[in-house]
Amino acid sequence: MDNTEHEQAAYIAVFGDIHGRVELMYILSRLWERHTGHHLQAILQVGDIGAYPDHTTLDGATLKYAKHDPDELGFLPFCYRSEEGERIHATGDMPDAYCIRGNHEDFSFLQQFKEPTAFDPWEKLWYIPDGCIVDIPIREVEELQSVRVAGFGGIDPPSEERGRGKKARKAHRRAKEKTRDPKYFKTDDIHWSFMGIKDIDILLTHAGPQSDAFERGSTHLAQLAERLEPRCHFFGHHHETIGPTEGPGGSSLVGLEHLDFDRNHRLKDASWGILRMTKKEVSFTFADHETFTWLNEVQRTTYRQLL
């Protein structure tokens, strides 16, 4: 494509849950740039990045899967200086990546960050705490100077509604105890977040909002999207492919699969994709083996050799 089209649109890679596969996320982003000739303005990720800078703090699910796939532990080399990190960033100007929290993270580590902060020594991998925004500068795109991204991670807390009878009271107590688990978001936080903030381009949530396309989604997140009216709303967690379709608040709603390989060592379709933005329009393309034929080269055991 010619330079005129380059200037007219911003391209952003968006990834579902990656569960430690930071290096794979970077490699796929770089390969897309090489195969299309476009420059990515940013990389977005919807939580469950696998933020474990200390492997003694792994939760049970991560520990279980890491025994079969060491990539589940791939956050660590991008939290400190490492050969893996140096190799990735030596390939050129890697776009900044921005993530929110999921429900499989080291929450004691994440709770120290009260505002958007870079995890890594290269200052390329950024964390957006619940209720925070980042304004991503856009280069060389006419009439689109920046993109505003709002983040709210975690998953829906168990219902705290109290029913009648002894069993209902016990269930209510158990639900209240569970809400103390930091993987759940606090509903009051959703109510007070982003007050007075307008012009949200992209809303990132880990769980999905209730909508016509996703009836079992969160009513709390649906209300948040209705209030913010983002242009786009991305989520993961459920490992389902949703949209693009109209979501709460008139957003373009997209639910992503998790980034992983299938039993044949082929990359799962719809675990990531490309957002194309102009001042007036947005469109999202899921990455699959038919749309991006070069993905057939990406195999579990050899993908690192493609850079």
C-alpha cells in the first residue's frame, strides 16, 4: 500500500489472554509489520498476561499448565534484563504494549502500581491499573493525534444478594468471603471510575459485558461501557470469539480467544487481531490462517526462529 494510506489510518494489534506468552505476542506483531509493510502504533492486551515476576507466587492453574508448556512463565524475561528481551528489542522500534490485569496474575505485585507504569527495563511493556487511562500518541496519521485507552481488569465478583433460608445465608457468607479475592473487581470501583472523562476510544476489560451477543457477560461492565460510550470495547477471559458486533454504549465489541497453540502446534485463530482506526471509522480483523496466510509458518516449537 502507498504512503497515503499509511497516513490515513492507525494500526493497533490487540491480543486476548496470553498467559505468559509475551515473546510470542511481540513476534506476531513484528511479523505482521513485515508482511504488511504497515507500522503498528501500539499493542493492547486484555489481561491474564501472566504477570509473575517471581515464580514462587504462581497460582494453581498457572503452575499446572506451566508443567506442560514453559511459555506460561514467559513474563519473567520481560520484567528484568534478559537475552530474550534484548533479542526482541534489537529487531527495531517495537511498539509499546499496554495490558490490564486478568484473574491469573501476581496481585501483590500489581497492587503496587497506582498509575500506568512500565513493567520492563526497556519501558515498552505498560500496565494500566483499574480505572486508569493512557493517551497513546499516534505518529504520521492525519487528523488522529492520539488514541485514548481506558482499562478495567479483573472478573465479576460472585453475587452478594442474600436469599431466604439457612442454605441461602451460608451461600451469601461464602460469596462475601470470595469477594475479598483480588482477582475480582469491586463493583463500587466501577461506579466511580472514569468520572468526568470523555472521548474514550478503546475500553479494555478482562471479562466481557452483558450484551445481545454475549448474554452471560457482566452487567457491571455493560453499565460501564454504556456510560463511557467507547468506540471499541475488547475483552478476553471467556476464551470465546465474539464480534465484531455492536456492544453496550454503541461500541464495536470484540471478544478474543486466548493466545496458544492447538494439539497440532498451530496457532489458535481469533486469539489476536488488528484494529484499524481513523478519525471517523474503526474496523477490526481477527488473525486467522486464511486472512493472514503467513501464520501457517508459526509453529509452537519454531516460532522464535522467525525473527
